[in-house]
Amino acid sequence: MTATLTREEHPPTTDRVAVFGPASLSNLGPGFDTLGLCLSGLGDVVEAWLTDEPGVQVVIGEGTVEAPTPTDPAKNTAARAASVVLAQAEVSQGLVLCIRKGIELGSGIGGSAASASAGAWAANEALGRPFRKDELVRAVLEGEAVASGCLHGDNALPSLFGGLVLTAPSDPAYYRRIPLPRALPIALVLPQIEILTLEARALLPAKVPFRDAIHNAADLAFMIDAFRSGDWAALGRHMMQDRLVEPARARLVPCYDAIREAALGAGAYGCALTGSGPAMFAISEDADGAAQALAAMQAACRAAGIEADGCVTEADAEGVRVL
């Protein structure tokens, strides 16, 4: 059974758990459907408590960003992930989820994945933590699939585990976590344009030139080495070389070229779309450099007539967590 509650129907309880599901970057240039990075400070919060009524019930909490958040549990990524955890635990109890969206859907920084990871971990916490994170991979992937239409791990797994995650597009449950040797400062800009993942995927070419496929494979390999070695200059250079996906999606962001030029002009090592966009990110040597890049990127958006939020952030090594 599933249902939707209003705020006034919150049952009083002292057994709530509150969980933070972080945002994430995906693709990072040539790593389409393969590479994702957890972000610090941005994300969704899911509160959960057990009930005697089976199923998952959903309510949207105060402070949610102004973006449509499904309250139908069948269409909500957090609820789907939580329901998989309940089934996995083989319990008869149900769960209420109160979701506070901190990430606008369609922004490009893993809003649906953040809710899925938070929903799965909140259910796990409410049940007394019967599962490790690596045992919740399938639940988080299935939750994310509610929004994307199929299983994708490039946002979901970084949000769950933290850090940089490499995942197989053919089997997203097959993954590798890649440790970063030092802090990775990031300037993140979010133009006020909505781009839905399903629409952005429709723009992708069905076939690509063999030479371009080889080019992308090489740049992805060099990127992984740059991540492992902490060579952010090399990382920036190779993440801007995508020939397959980003060129097709760039036209969805009217200020794409202006943002890239502004970031590089301010000293950033590299700048790219994250996911389907419209969010774009730049990497720098340190936080001061990232702040300069962010200011230039936002100014470029405004000059193009597009408002943009933004922040300086960094890679988050922890992933989903209890607040």
C-alpha cells in the first residue's frame, strides 16, 4: 500500500531519523554514464520513521526548493529506494518519508539520485541499519531509475558512497571507488534553465565516428590517472575534450560558450557540463581560484541575460549520512 500525507498529518514521534543525500557531478566530460563525483554541502534531506501500516508514505517538507517533487510514492525516487530496502529487510512495517529537496530537479547535479540515496539510507537507519552501503546499491539504482527510466549509477553511486565512482553503463551495480589524494576545489554555476535528462538523451547521436570514440576513451583514461595523482591541471585539460555527448547537449545552454571562456579566463584548469546540464563546473588549484572562476562564470550568465546561482564546493568523500 502507498499513500501521500499532508504536513498536518505528521504523526508525533521521537524515533525519526534525518539523512542527507549529497549532490553529484556526472560525466565530467568524456565519462558519459560512467563517472561521477560527490559534492560537498549541496543535497536533499529525508526524514523517516516506521509505522505499522505497510508501504511507504511521502510528505514534502518545509524549505523545499521551488521545483516539482512527486508525492506519489510510485513516482518518487526516495520512496522507491526505501521500498526496496523494506523488501530486502523482509519486514512487515511501513515507513513515512518527509522529503526536503535542496536540489532543483533538472539542474544537472543529481537531484533524483540524492533523494534516492537518502531514501535508501533513511529506511536502513529507521530499521536499525541492517545493511552496509554496498548492500544498498540496487535499492539506490532502482530509486534513481524512477526519474531516468533505466538504471544509471553515475550520480546515484557517488551520492551513496561519496568521492569519485566509476560505474559500468551495462551493469551500474559494477563499480569502483577511486580515491582522491587531495582536495579538489570546484566552482559550480547553475543557470536558471531546466533540462530534463530524458529530453537531453534524445539529442544524443545513435552512431559516432570511430576516431571520436577512440579519442574519448583515451581522454577518460588520462582523466582517471589525473584524479588518482591529484594532477588537476591535467584533469581540466582532458575533461574538456569530450567529442560525443557534451557537444550535442551544449546547445541546450545558451550561455555554454560564455561560461567556459569566463572560467578559463579566470584561471580555471577546465570547465564542463555536469550531467545533462544546465549546471556547469570548473576546477581550480585552490578555493580562491575557484571563487574567482565562479564570479566570472556567473557574470557571463548575467551578460547573456540568464540568472544563475552558484557556489564554491569540493569533492565530498563521505556520501549519504545521518544528520
